[in-house]
Amino acid sequence: MATNEEKLIQIKKDTLPLSCPLPEYDDWDGHPRVFLEVETKRTACPYCGTIYEVVDFDE
């Protein structure tokens, strides 16, 4: 499967828990829904490579 390393989605902490793909995006049915552990400011989906950035991570 091709990765999507250029896709960056910014989210806030109130979006957690985080699953990929997000239902509000066109590719919401691109792969099985997977919940991601958010331990750092940026988290990548192992299926598609989408990078999720928590903009208020340090607050």
C-alpha cells in the first residue's frame, strides 16, 4: 500500500481518542479503522502514513 506521508491533519486534544481514518475526510473508507496512541505531538497512521499533529499537546 502506498504511503501518504505528505498528509498532515491538525487536531486538538478534545478530538482524542484518535482513530484513522477520520469520518469527515474523503478517504474515510480507505483502510480499516485503527485507534492510534497519541504519546507525542505527532502520530502517524501505520496503514496510510497520515500524520496527525495535536496542536495543543503541550497545554
